[in-house]
Amino acid sequence: MNQYSFNLRNIRCQPSGCLNSKILILLGKLFHQLNVFIVVIIRGNVMKKFFVVVIILTSCIRAQQIGDPDFNPEIKNPAYKANSGPVILIDEAHNNFHTMTGRYKPFADLISKDGYVVKPNTKEFTLSALKDARILVISNPLNKRNIEDWSLPTPSAFTESEMRVVEEWVKNGGSLFLISDHMPFPGASGELARLFGFEMSNGFARDTLSQGGPDLFTRKDGTLGDNFITNGRDEKQIVDSIYSFTGQAFQLPKNAQPVLILSKNFISMVPDTAWVFNNKTPKIPAAGWSQGAVLNYHKGKVVVWGEAAMFSAQLGGPDKTKIGMNSPYAKNNYKLLLNLIHWLDGRK
């Protein structure tokens, strides 16, 4: 989430609507790239309904999100010597919005600095393709239907065979890090998550008391778990607060350990098109649901996460606002990422 200045004005809409659906989809994809979550009410002239759309300045439309070249946190005690750790695969074979050389380069650079050997996965999931990997990271995959169209339906990004392969690989000792942002990404990842007992909501997690902006999770208010993930391997890795930047909400299997816990103020807004909300958009109470959790699964381990930008480091908009691990108030986000990787690797 970022703070931008917006040009807001009333628009008169006819019953058939005032914005082409393709334009709305393109705007939604732009807001995702900028990590913006705003709600602007536009008054219609039919039956006094209120429609929610978003309008942004031309400068924001042209703005691009780039990696932050200055993000380089110190790791005083790397898990391994350089390039000597286990292999971590970052998936790039399923139309992923985040890839090793793209939006998740800061993610890849950080864990490489910790000694891991990071490689892209460019193949269909098979046991042969995964056999040398300790950890598989899948971030925001998409079915080919939704590459340009962020509206329903949102089919799985994976074949049935691939999902069974991943489950079998985890059962036999593999570690899965599945990251799925707001709609349409939970639709693409939901079937795979369900194999491990997680139920994703294909929507947007929103704090009803917030005016927009990043969501804060703290130990103090009970929304950040006090557990082996947030405590790390030593006191320098302790995490007491985390920020996320607009994601989804999901429900946990009974034996999962929540890390990010949604407060009583959260709802899941479930539109039929990403970023397009109106008075008929379903709003599901999400109090007690999660946006990040871990699970021991037979011989393997699973991390399911409902927000991706918090583990990136971007510069967004004309002012190059910092988004993710480089954000000045999200100083603990990179520590949490390392703690999760260490747990998946069996180092704690």
C-alpha cells in the first residue's frame, strides 16, 4: 500500500455503467502494481445506488514500480557460507506475477545473501524437477485465462497432476512456501492450498476501521503470533511487528500455526473483478482468519502467505515511495522472511 494524491470527482453513471470492464481490469492491475488500496464513492443517479470505482492522476498511471537498488540489509550471521546452502526454487512456470529476476529479485537477493542457492523453476512440477530442491517458493501464479483479465472465473494455475506431485513431494520431506495475494491470485492457488487444509478467500482483506494504508500486525495486540517463527534462532531475529500491503484472508487447518492473525475489524471483500467494488460486493467477516501461517505436513513443511509485496522491496510512483521490506516502518519484514526460510529449511 502506498499513499498517493488522487483526483476525485463525482461521475454521473447510466444504468448500464460508465466504465468499460476492460478499463476497470487494467486499472485494477495498475493498483496492484502500485500497492494501492483506496475506496472512492461515486454517486449514481439510478435508485440512489453508490458505486465504488477508482480514478487516479495521469502521473500515477504512468508511474512504474521498480526494485530498490539500495535495499541491502546486513546479515551478520548467515545460515550458510556463500552459495553453499540448499537449493531454493522460485517458480516462474505458471504466469507468476512475482519472479526471481522481476518483482521478487529483492526476495531472491536476500536469501542468496544468507547462503542459499536460488534458482528459477521454469518447468511443470514433477518429482524429477523438484528432487534437488529443499524449498519451493510459488508467488502469485495465474491461470493463463487471467493473465490479462482479472475477473471471474479464476481457475487453478496448476494441473491436477502438478498439485498431486507437490503434495507428495511435501509429504516426503519437501518444503513449500505458497504466497497468494488478493483476488485473482487465491483463485489460482486455492486448490493447491486446499490439499494442505487451507481455505483461501478469493478477495481482499480489509480493515474496516482503516482509511487505507499498510496493515500493522503486532505481538502487543495479538495479531502477530508469539511463536518459533517470530522468535527466530536468537534474540537478534525476534520480530515484534510486521506490515502487509493489501492481501487476502484465509482459514487454517486445525494443526496449523498462525503468524499473522486478522483482528475483529477485518472483512474479506470478494468482487467479481479485482479492485472493482460496489454495494453488492460480498463482505465476509474475517476476524480470527489468517494472512500468514505455517504447517508441519507429514515429513515436510508448508508456509501459506496471503500477501506478496511485504517480501519485496520496490520503489513505486513518481516519488519512488518504498514498498515492502525497504519501507521505513517495515523494518522487521526481512527478518520474518529469513525466519520463515530457516524454519522451512529445518534450521530451528
